[in-house]
Amino acid sequence: MTPLEDSEIIALFYERSEQAIVELNRKYGAAVKKTAANILNDRLDVEECANDTYLGVWNTIPPQNPKPLVSYVCRIARNLAAKKYHARRAAKRNSAFDAVLDELEECIPAPVNLEAEYEAKELSAAISRFLGTLSYEDRFFFVRRYFYADSVSDIAAMTQGKSHRISVRLFRTREKLHQYLTEEGLLT
Amino acid sequence: MKREQLFTVIGEIDDRYIAEAFRYAPEAAAVPPERKANMKPKRILTLALAAALILALGVTAYASGWFGLSTRMIETEIPDFGSSTPDLTPAPGGFVASNGEADSPEAQASLAWAKAEERYRQADWDWKAVDAWTAQQEDPACEIYHCYNQEMLDTLHGIAEEYGLRLHSEVAYPMTQEQFKQVTGLGDFLRGEDNFWQGHYIFEDGSFKCEGELALEGGRLVFTLQRSRAGVLAPYGMYVRDPVSYDEWQISQDGHSLNLALRQNDTGFDGLIFVCEGEDFITLSYGAQFVPGTPAEFGREGAEAVAACFDFDALCGGAPDLDAVNGRKVAPVKPKEGLMSTADFAETPEYQAASRFHCAYNEYYDAQQTHEYFVKGQYMQEFYAPFPTGVEELDTLLQELQSQYALRVPTSAQAIFFGDWARPEWMTSLMSYRIPEGASNEDFHLREATDEETWELLGVENFLRSEESYLASAVAWDTGAWQALIVYGSTSYELCYVPKGSFCPTVRAFLHPGAESWAYETACGEQVSLTVDGEMEYPRFTTPLGLYETDTAYVLLQFPGMCSGADLQLFADNIDFTKFS
């Protein structure tokens, strides 16, 4: 059966129909679990995160009417997974996810005061503008790696490419991001 | 900044890009994928020069024999790829097949297969099972059309039969421009010395795909070029979003009718060129994004300048000969007296010490990876930094190796990493470049390295024989050992220079140290020993090797992963071994 359109799924949420969760899971369940699994190192935690994501969506739609829906759902899953990850003890840490954080820290090493919500939003907006200057592939690689926290080999499988080439491209993109943010005056 | 805060910041990027990355769909993107970002152009073919070419070629505009976007496109719903354009409202669009007008069986079949593929790709695949099934298939269509299981393959055959078309039966993957010309029988088709192209694949009927870049004033433009022929179900087509936004017109160039389409907005442009000549359907797609703050001008003049870069005469005809790539054979010669085999090299202290370290480093690296999807035992990592490593078990091993083999161990290094001077102490492996906490932005900023500086770092003259080849990276240690990453056409490999008596950490361990090698006379006249290293033992990859010996050093060609004996010979022919002492 073909998945419903996003608008049809959102309509079910507005009707408070439990079928909304069924349809959401059918269309985006794999993406939710993959996003959570990239961060968490435990199957039970991934399941719990997925369930919490659906609950989060249920509790916020309505009044939210997100477009595109996939971004909204994956962002909730990502945030919940990251929250659960950071709350863990060291023994359950995920070095693959740590590697993602390491790479991000490489290209934005200078201290930026993120206590101010405004400055955090400004940095997000700048990164979005930067993404708009990239080719489709470089942007795809970047978002899959640092938003979805995919491994390089997963990205290679998705694009039928080679891990080596993707790693190189990510490295160059991080360099460009660093330069871009420096020129924007966002790095001291 | 706290890493957690940074992760949160990334989480708040524009929704468009999150949705766009939900599924990989480069054919639906406004801008074709970028290639060869690290290629340095020597001179620039400016838009002004290209415009002069238009005059020289006698390009004129007329409007007959229309084979443009309007007649090629089948109206259809475009799959949900997400959108990177400001307007997220689904736009009307269509599908353009590579080898026929909208109402042709070729176009209808191509669309039917594209729709079927999209349905299959949405499923969750067990990739190990896919690999296992694919390995058993003898039908060449399985690889050519990317079928993951029997149902998919049956669907493909069903569509071909329904529309009375055949399927492609053989494919070759040329690695260099020279191979591409041998396989296609075509000559040079791209004008301008700094315009770059790379062939991707060619089928038995002469259909092919290649990609490249044009150097235009203000930046570079990427393009995809397809030539297809009628009578076959083509494995590729393209979706076009919002076709009414394209400006369409015709011109004549070199006696050929070119149908052009161009769409432009404030952030960039993308264009299409269609040429139909006899049995050849040529589709050129290209695009670029404007650098923020620069004038946003391209227009018909720019599109015609792009067309002028291509010799469409040279793109038609030709006689395909896939054997030029697929039929290459290993060509052993009688070894000259004293030629060292790769098995003999495996007995040397230089190899013994380096290979033990290589294994230990990879085991250490694997032990750090705890993600459930990480595959241990592939032994693909190399350690580039100077010593000591800072890891107790590795440094203890290093001391043992020094004591046992009496080799000079490097204590300092210099590195050029993809065109910039790098800090080798921050490089652990080629894929990892870690900046210490507290480092300043000045430390991070890398100075660009010139080609001359790269050769000076290695202490050798340019040893690359092909103009399609260049050095992407180079690391040199204070023992005189060095390693360079060579890019040759669409592939890359490593050359290690190991002075006798020195420890070179990047010498890889063979999977089969006693594997047979053969003597090969390279294009420069020198003999080398080559080995493919035997069968892969999952998950461990083999280490094909080329070996050249001088009085004072070993020169190694190392290949990450499997490659054929014919490919090894091609890579060895690219090296002028007479440059090494």
C-alpha cells in the first residue's frame, strides 16, 4: 500500500485518530529508527526513542502543521536520541556518534557564546546559508553525516559511492564551513 | 563550544535541507553533483572566449526540427525527493528519457522502470543478503540496472518485453579519458584545456555517460553528458521539475540542431541541451550556483557558451569496443635477473616490521569502534603521523620492532593534504585530522601548497606519465620514506617510497604474503613485480601490490581493495620508475 501524503497524515493527527501513528510509522518509521540508532548504541533505547518520538508528534500536532513532515519528525527523534545519549554513563557511549561530534568540533573550534538563544539561531541560520552554496551531493553528505549522524559507510551505501571519496568530500566541506563562518564573523 | 550545543545548532538547520537529504536523488536536484572539487585548473576558458567560439563556429538561431524539452518530457508526478527551492509547494514536472521522445516506447519503458525502481528503493534492504544474491547472478542486467532481488529483475525484464526493447548486455567502466576514447571510438569532444571530463560507463551499443566541469569566468560549472541509442531500455533518465519555468530555444552549431532549455533564479541556474542525430540521442545537463554577492547573470548567452564547449560532431558515431577495457589481459614477461618478487619482499625486515605495525594499528582502531554496524577486521586504516603514537600498546610494539629489525623510525613528518600544507601531528590517518583543544584559528588555517612544493617535499621529479594523473596528498618522514596519494582518472592509489633500513608505517600487510606475482615491463621500460594478493577473506580486503627495487629503496604501489591484474598494469604504466634512485 502506498504511504499517505504528508497532508493526509497530518489530517489524521488533527482528527486525533490513532491511525495517524500507524501511518507515520509506515512512512517514516525506518528513518526515525535509523536516526536514533546512529546516536544510540542499544536496540531497546532505539525503540523507546521511536515511541517517544511518536508521542512527541502526537502531543504537538495540532497545533503544529509542519511542512515538510519528515524534517519535523526526524528532528524530534534526533533531539530525543541525543538527550538520552548525553544522559548516559560513559560505559554506554557510542564512539561512532562521538566521531560525528569530533568532526563538528574540528570545523567550529573557537568558543562561541551559545548561552544566548539568539546567537545559537544566528549560527544555525549561517550554516543553512552555507549549505545553500554547496552542490547537491556535498549538501547531502553533510546533512546525512551531521544531522542524521549516519556513518560514512552508510552514506556510501545510500549513494552507491566510495567511503574514501565521501570522507574526503566531508573534510573539504568542513574546511569551507569553517572559512565561511570566519568570514561571517561568527568565529572569534 | 560544547559539543552537545553544536549538535543542537546543526539540528536547527533549514527544514528544506533535512527533507532533501531524506533520500538520495541527484537527478532531481537543480544542480548536478559536483565532481573533482580538488582539480586545479591551469588556465581558464572565460565566458568571453567561449562567446568568441560561438562566432567562430557560426552558431545561428532558428526554430525548426524541434526535439526540445517540450517534446521529450512525459508529464508525471515527481517522486518526493524534498526540495531545496524556496517554494515547497509540489510543482508540476515530468520525466525525460535519454533515448526517445515522450511517446516513444523507449521513453515509456524508461519511465515505467524509473517508477518501479523508486518503489523498490523505498524498502528497507538487508544489504548483506543483496550482496549475496547479486554475487550469484549471471544476468548482466542485474548489475547494469541495479537490481537487488529476483522480483526486481523480473519486473525489469517484464517492462522490456512489454515495450519490445532489449536490455543492455555488457558494460565497461573506463578509468581514464584514454580508455574512454578506446572503448567508444570517439575523439576529443570537449574544447578548452581546463575543461575536465571523466567517462563513467559505456554499454555494448555505444551508449555512455560521462561527467565533468567547465571552467567559466567566475567559477566552475558541472555537467552530465549522456549519449543513448534507440531500441534499448535505458537505465537512466531524469526528472524535470517545473518545466514551464525553462526558457527554450534552438540554435545551429557545426551543422547540428541544438535544443536548449535554461532555468535561472537568484541563486543559480540549470540547463539542458538535446541533440538528436541519426541513432544518437545526446542529453547534456549542467548547472551551477551563484557565489553570494556576485552578479547573477547567465542567460541565453551563457547557455550557448556552454554548448560551444562541445564538439557534437565528435560525440556522434564511433565504434564501441568494450574489449578495450573488459578484454585486457595480464601480460607477464620473463623476469630480469635479480627481480624481487612480492613474496621475497614479504620476507624483508622493512615489510615484516611495517606489516606487524599495520595490523596492530588496525586492531587498536577497531577496538575503539563500538557502533553495532561497524565491521571490524577490514584493516583499511593507515597511520600517518610521526612517532611516538601516544598509544602505549602501539609504542611498546614499536620499540620491539626497532629492537628486532634495527630500522630507522620516523620522529618527524611533513605533509601536504589535498593541496594544503598540513600539520602531520594532527593527522592520525588519512581520514582523520583532529585539531587539539585550544588550537587557534590561525593554526587551523592551512597554507596552499604548490605543485613544485609537493615534488620538493618528496625529493623526486614528477614521476607521473599521464596528464590525467596528479598527486592529491603527500607525507614525508625524516627517514627519507614518503607516501603519495595518486589520482589517475577516476581512481586513486598510493605510492610508498621506502629507503632500505627504514620503517615506513603506511606499508600495508598482505592478506596472502606468499601470493604469486608476475614480472611486468612497464611503459617506461622498467620491470616491476605485480600481485593481486589472492582472494578476499571477508571482511579483510586484499592488498594488490606493485614492487620496484632500486639499490637503496623499495617503491611500492598499493591499492586499497581489490583490483584486476590488467588494472595493476595500467597503474604501473602511469609511473616513470626511472625517476627513483
